[in-house]
Amino acid sequence: MFDQFFVMKAEDAVRYVKEKGFFTNDARLEAKEIGDGNINFVFRVRDTESGKSLIIKQGGEMARISDEFKLSSDRVRIEYEMLTFYNERVPDLVPEVLAYDDRMHCFVSEDLGSLTIMRDALLARRRLPHFAEHITTFLVETLFYTTDIAMDPKEKKRWVGKFINPDLCEITEDLVYTEPYTDYRHRNDLFEPNRAWIERMFYEDKALRREVAQLKWQFMTEAQALIHGDLHTGSIFVDEQTTKVIDPEFAFYGPIGYDVGNVLANLMFAWGRFAYAPSVAPKENVTEVKDYVAWLEETIVQVADRLIEKFLQAWAKDARDPLARDKEVAEAYVRRVMADSAGVCGLELARRIIGLAHVKDIVTIPDDEERKKVERILLRAAKHFIFERHSLTSGADFIQILKTAEMEEEQDESGA
Ligand code: SR1
Ligand code: MG
């Protein structure tokens, strides 16, 4: 029955796992479509007696968010190959992947049901004491070790070919790099109280468009490392002890800063929400919320600083190019990674507020005045990250930009 592609429903998912031998024919299974992303279908199939469960992820021919996006099913193969690579390199930080089916455009993987999507954990103000350590290990192990500096350059070029991902790269090129800097009414979805402000601050800023153009050509041409390509807090499962990265369907050989910048920006959405939207928590929790904002700031600092440290350590241990043995070469390389990360951090902040695909951290702020302010602070920060990316060299520099953006917004509000 599963020898020709069709979009599965929950009952098909039950038949599928039985036919493929994951469960016996008489197992009592229940299945539910649980996907909340913009693109694919995700089924959880569970044995009601043993409790054993599995995930099937299936890619249709177009994105869920809009049928404007027609997508090659090859993305499912790429995601499966990426998860396989991650399982070899960082098994503790990803789900186990069990099977791939190129006819049904799906794969089967471990169910991480006991964990929570990180965006939801942050919205619930859960502290994740190991996140910065885990994610920086993930980033260095998957990024540094897939560069020409650590990998055999011929093998690396084969990988570049294996992970060519034109449709998903096109989505990023359009949604992240082009549309938020253009009055692209057809797809940009602006919060109305900020429309005029965004038109002035973004669409009319030619210098900004020039900087973004540089970053866009870099994204399109720099085959630096095998990047995840969509490493936001909706692509990470967590609990207080655990971090598991999922969803690498946007993977390709691109700039390291794309992954790092996404992680940082998505921590900043939670930061903006809790720092400037008091209505999102009960009044009596004000001190707890303040402490949570401090925890988010510490985490942003640690992600940047530990990444730099671990990258340099990995370089000292495993760089194989003879020209890479000079410590100053390593330091200059990492400085550029951080500049690229800052640029992408700005792009991600901007596109989730101005573009088509939003984040819950912002759109669920119930008070319009608060949301207006949070968006403006993050958008001001976005511009600083893009323009000043070459001068950001530590985690503290990232926080400094957030503080500058806060101050500018306060001054503007008070008419100073
Ligand atoms: C059409 S897809 C919109 C967004 O969802 C994905 O998760 C990526 O972030 C993409 O930009
Ligand atoms: Mg995704």
C-alpha cells in the first residue's frame, strides 16, 4: 500500500508502522498528527498497551503555511541524512533516526514526547541550566568538523554536492534576506501599529539594504560548513537536563554564522517578551520575571563566549590544514564567525517581526502597546547587529546592543 506517494492521515500512519515492522499487526495503536511547523506533517503513533511510541515525519509537495511554496521531496532525504550524521557526531543531542522511505517521502524516528519544544519552555519561563553548554557543543561538533579546516577537502566537496538544497535555500533567501527589506505586501505580515515605523526604519533605509545584500550573497555562496539552516527554538526539544536538536531539513553547506545567529536571536525573542511585556505574567511574579530576563541574558552571553572557546579548542586539537596552525589565523576565523553570527542574529530578529513567518514569543503578547514596544526594541537591535557586526567579539557585546536598543526606544518614547 505504501509503494506510491500520498499524503498520510493518522490512520495511514498506524498501518504504515505495522507494515514496516515497527509494531505487530495486532498491536493497539493510536496516531495523531502533531506537526505545528510551517512545512511538514508529523505523526505520533503510540501503542496504547506498552506505551511505546514513534514519530513519522512526512514531507508533502507544498508547505503547510502556504501553497505558494512548492518543495522538492529531496528535503526529507536531506533531513534524514543530516540526522544520521548528527547521530554519529553528537548522539546525545539529537533523536535517534530509525528508517527512511524515499517513496513515501518520510522517515521514522524516536519520539521525544517527554521533552518540550524549547520555545514553549522559554514561554513558560523554564530555566535550562545546560542549554548553553549543549548547544555550543552541538554547534562546534557539527560546524567546525564539517569545514575544510577539519575535514578532508575532497570529501567535503562531495558533501557539498550531497546537501545541495535549492528549494529550502530559496525560502530562506526570500523570507530572511529579501522580503523584510522590501515593501513586499504580498507576504510581509506587519503588526499594524508598527507599519509606518517599519516602512521608515527598514524599507526606506538604503544603507541597510546594502549591508543585507552582502549577507545574502554570503549565504548563497559561502560553502563553509554543513549548517542546520533553521536552528530556532522551535527546532530544539528540551528539559532541564536534555537538549535535542530536530528538523534539519534546511541543511546545506553555508555560513556557520547562520546557525549561531539563529540560536542567539531566538533567545532574544523570549528576552524581549519578558523584559518589555509585563502583561504576559501575573503582577506578583515581577521579581521572578526579572530574574528570568537575567537568566536569558546570561545564556546569550554563554552561548557566544563558550562557542568561541570551544571553537578555538577544537581548532587547536583538530585543524588539519597546514596554514591553520597559526593561532592568529584561528582567532581571525572565529572573529569572522562571530561577525557573521551577529549579522544573521539581526536578520532573524527582523524577519520574524516583519516577514511572513512569526514567532509565538511576540505574536502572543496580548497588550498592543507592549507588543509595539518589544518589536521596536528588537528591530532597533536588529539594525545594530547588522551594521555593527564586525565589532562584536563577545557575548557581552551582544547584550550591549540590546541595552542600546532599549535606551534608544526609551528616548524616542519620551521625545528626547
Ligand atoms: C515557508 S516556511 C517558513 C519558515 O518556517 C521554517 O521553519 C523556516 O524558518 C522558514 O523560514
Ligand atoms: Mg522546521
